[in-house]
Amino acid sequence: MPPTLEEVAKLAGVSRSTVSRVVNQHPHVRPEVRERVWEVIRQTGYQPHAAARSLATRYTRVIGLIIPQAVTTLFTDPYFPVLMRGVADACNAHNYHLMLSLFSHRRVRDSYAGQDLLYRQLLRGRYLDGVVVSSAPLDDPIFPRLLEDNVPFVIVGRYPHERANYVDVDNVVGARMAVEHLLRLGHERIATITGPLNMFAAQDRLEGYRQALAARGIPLDERLIAEGDFAEQGGRTAMQRLLPHQPTAVFAASDMMAVGALKALREAGLRVPEDVAVVGFDDVPLASMVDPPLTTVRQPIEQLGSMAVELLISLLENPNTGGVHRVVLPTELVIRASCGVRVQ
Amino acid sequence: MPPTLEEVAKLAGVSRSTVSRVVNQHPHVRPEVRERVWEVIRQTGYQPHAAARSLATRYTRVIGLIIPQAVTTLFTDPYFPVLMRGVADACNAHNYHLMLSLFSHRRVRDSYAGQDLLYRQLLRGRYLDGVVVSSAPLDDPIFPRLLEDNVPFVIVGRYPHERANYVDVDNVVGARMAVEHLLRLGHERIATITGPLNMFAAQDRLEGYRQALAARGIPLDERLIAEGDFAEQGGRTAMQRLLPHQPTAVFAASDMMAVGALKALREAGLRVPEDVAVVGFDDVPLASMVDPPLTTVRQPIEQLGSMAVELLISLLENPNTGGVHRVVLPTELVIRASCGVRVQ
DNA sequence: CGGATTTTTGGGAGCGCTCCCAGTTAATTG
DNA sequence: CAATTAACTGGGAGCGCTCCCAAAAATCCG
């Protein structure tokens, strides 16, 4: 049974309140007393009881990371581990703890309803001070829940609501750069494999693709647009659907889908980049390991995670700082072999 | 301000205690009253305050997942996401929440000392009911801490202590199968790239390698053993160190290291499997995507995660069930192209 | 050096919940 | 139908902490 404040107080010959002051670094404690109390704390290994503390203060020093995405994508995609690292790092640095909620929809309980139940528990039950949400589809029930319960939150990505704080990457510009690069290489029949279009990132990357073509005066050919799911398998089947329309280049909205596309192309007996050029998005480690190495759009994933946390914490600690906070980070085109170098 | 028990009680015209009984499914509440209370709960969206509850019950319904590994490996290795999925799934299924602690050692605070401080906070501060630990080196400070503070825990892996519960994979047998396969293919100069030897899994896989050779009467050649770090880069440099001793086959203790080895071999102008056969361990998704696809030892990673959680929960809920709980799951050899098929 | 400050200190109240113990009310039984 | 017994219900105490307020001690100043 670990010691309580009261016990420490008795041992140090002071009152509960004084020990509390010492622990919480309040001023107005004689240095001599303060030292005596610290000594007892050290010896007893005293540690404040989190529940008691948060019952009294209404703060938990815990933030949640919610990743509601249906699973397939999630865990073959190296995106998430990296994001998590950014998030975890920032939490450690600020002495917050991290609660992770993943939903895989594979068990009955993980249904839409079960998920909503868990959200309620987590948010209304005051397990958390605030939340970082990543990769949620636009219609995910987490958003209304957060808004309704007035829980401070930051999205990694974007959400169309006046009270939504977010940290995002400039997906439109990133995608445009990628497609412009293909245009520069002389391609005109450029296809795209999009992410699931109920996600903003997917929509934005498609928009970038559109803009690049429009700027070049190339009319949009709907047959050159195939929707994928950000995962490899989806990229592969999307590519198969695109093949009959003979694109000479493909912009995939994620590296995993680009890898899938690579596979589909190889199966169809086409060479990359000679017959078809491929560009991805994300620059996950795998991108440089496949054959041929992928040209891709790098996004600062880890930084996204830590910035989200830092923004959230600043929201928590200065609640009055008015206004909505939005950060958009730039992307960078990384050129490798998969798009070839065609002379115009 | 969300409603409290007391408020719900007033609205339903009963006492605090009765509402508590309803919420906690205690018997001895008239069905009619029970229904009335539920109705109020539904209308108000009442949700018990977690901190208040755990202050009173001394339970939090939160379990921790602690991954103390120095980072490089961690997040390029698809092992962790999969493990996490297993862990998260099991938590969801049993209505527990998951607290994640990762340490990357990249900031000052993430030093050994900072880490220990966080452990104390987490464990002594009663944030958690119990803990799952994965990929901790044998000398990690988490173990003494857990033992000393008497926190229920389950290791994914293994730890030499009488009170250590764990869920592990049969690394020795898995490694032996891999090496035996190479032996069967006629190899005699078989090298191995081990994991960091302060981890049990690495030691066990090395032991399996030893056993396979010994059973065949092949003397151990220390020059054919190189220590890696489970990550790609480490596998690559380890392979470079092995090359001068001209192995005809290599058993890498992780797929990521096998991929690194592949790279080193290619750089050295050697063909796989014609010149050197390669076998990995883990069967991560990447294993089947590289060229040539890796022969490897599959371990049920996700199952490992969910079993660890389930074991932990059963420990928490039936504390008197004596004895230590240990589960060892089997592995499976997956044969692909990287080891070739040599006729003896 | 005595009153006015200012700094320290202690203790009560309360955060929202569970659990135990009586007190009520309803059901059973001979 | 009175006497038991069982099924419900309410309220106090307490989980360990913070915060406020007032009392006590130390410091100041003319």
C-alpha cells in the first residue's frame, strides 16, 4: 500500500496542505520545511494518486490518440507508427500520458455502435483532457461527439467545422507538384489512384491532380481516375481498372497504393518507368526499397504528430487563447527512378 | 457540465445508491425503478466519472502497453503496429482502455532516468491496473519497477523471474526450423545475423541456430555470427561483416535484417538465392514484397498481443488464481524464393 | 518596541463514486 | 393474519487530493 499525502505529512511533521504545496511547487513554504518534506517523499517513494488528483482538479494529464480507421490500411501502412512516434515523443516531453484508441471493426463490439459507446465512455467519463484524431473519415461519429461534449481536440488532417483545430500537410500542393513533374516529363495521359474519397486527404490530393492538369489545359478524363483505399491491395485493383485506358503515368495518393500499382503493372507485363511512370505520396521507408524506387511526395509525418500534441497542450493550458488554430505544413517532391527521366 | 450520480438520482426520484446499483447491474432493484433510472440516464447522457470511480474502487480499467525499445528498430518494423492491433482489439473486446508508453530516447527527457520517472508516475500513480510489456531488453528498468511495485504484468517475450507471466513464441524451435531447412538444402556454411543480444528473443533465435548446427554435427564458427539490431540498417552492416567469410546461406533473426542483408548482398554483386540463400524471421508483410520474396519464420504477432491482454485481464479479475502463467505459441516456416531449392 | 503587514501553516469542505449498514417495504408461511 | 424472512432503498463514511479561508508566526517600520 503506497503512502498517501497524509502519511507523508505525518512523517514530515507538517500538515497535508504543506506537503501538497511542496509537491505542486507552490511558493510560501519555508525552504527548510520544503527540504524536509522532499526527503520524506524520496524515502517513501510517494507519488500522488492520479485519480484522487484528477477528481479534485478536473484534469487528468492524459490525452487521447484516436484512430478510427477501418483496419486494413492502418497496419500495413508505415504511416501510423511514425505518427505515433511523433505523438508519443511530444507527450513524453510535456509529461502527459497517452491513451490510444484503435478500432478495427473486426469484432462485433467494434461496430459503429460499439465505437460510439467507447467514445462516450472515454470523453464523458473524463478519462482525457483532450484528443488528437487522425485518419478519421469525414463522417466518423467522433467529430459530433467531440463537438457536442466540448472536448478540446486537434485533428491530424482537416475537418470542415469552425471549431476544428488541425495540423495538416498541404495535400493539394503536394499532389500538384507530383503531377506537374509528370507533365514536365512529357506525360499527357496521367491517371490517378485516389484514396477513399470520404477522407479529406484523398479529396485534396485529387484536387491537386485536377489543378495540375487544368493549369496545363488538359481536360479531365474521368476514366483515368480510380478510387482506392490507401492500401496496397486497393492500389493494385485500381491500377487494373485503369489499364484498359492506357495511361502513360499514374499518380497514386499513397505509397502503399503505388506499390500495389507497381505489382499490377508488372503482372500486366508493363515496365516501370519505361511504359508507365509511377509517383506515390507519403515517402514511407518502403518507398525507397521497392523496385524501382518510388518517386513520391514526402510529408513530415512525425512532425505532424508532435505538432498536433503540442497544439493540443497549448490549447489545454491556455484555454482562453481565442480562435481556432490551424497549421499547414509543406511537402516535398522526392524524385527517384519510378517516374523515369524522359526528354521532352 | 455533465450530470453526476446525485443529479440523476434526483431526476429519477431515488437515491444516489439506487442509481449506482442500476449502473453497476446490482440485483435488488425493482424492475420498474430500474427502468425509470435507465430512462433518466439515457436522457441526460450520464456517464460515471472515471476518476471518482477509480478513487473509490481502486480500479481504473486501463491497462498499459509499454514499449521501451530504443527507437530505430521500432518504427520501421511492421512488427509493432500488428502487435498493437492485437492489443487494442483485445482491450476493446473487454472494455478496457489502453495507455501507450513509447520511449525514443531522442530527447533529454527520454533518458534512462526520465524513463524511470515516467514508470514511477504511471505505476505508483495508479493510472493503470496492469501492464503489457513488449520488446524490453533484459536490463530494462521497467522490470524491477513492476516487481517492486507489485503491478500485475504480462510480457510479450520472456523474462527470467519467477513472478514473470509471459506470452512468447517458440523462438528456439522457429530458428531451428529455419536453419534445418537450409541444411536440408545442402548448405553447410550457414551464417546468422542475430538481434541485439540483450534481448531474449535474439538469444533464443541464436540458440535455435546453434541447435540445428549441432544436431547435424557442424561445429560452430564464431566468424559466421554477427550481431545486428533487428533493423534493416543493422542487418546490412552485419551482412557486410559476414561476407569475407563466404557463407552460402544466412539466417537473419528478423525480416528487416534479412532485407538489409539482401541489400548488402546485391551491393556485393551476389545473387540471392543462387550465390547466397537468405532466411528471415517474423513474416511481416514486407517479406513477401521484396525481391526475391523472403523465406521466413512466421509468428502469430497479433495473437501474441491479444493473448497477452487476455491473460493480463484474467489475472486482474481473478487475482487469487495462483501460479505463474506462461504461454508459448508455435511458429511456422514459410518457404519463398530467397532460399532457393537446391538439389542435394 | 508595538501595531500593521506579509509569509507560512493547518484544517474543513468537497470533487463523484462505491460500499456497508440500517431501516422499509413486500412476500411467505404455519 | 401475525410473525418471519427476503427484497429493496437511503444515507453516512471514506477513497486521496486540492483549494480556500482563517489562524499563527515571522518581518517590517516609524
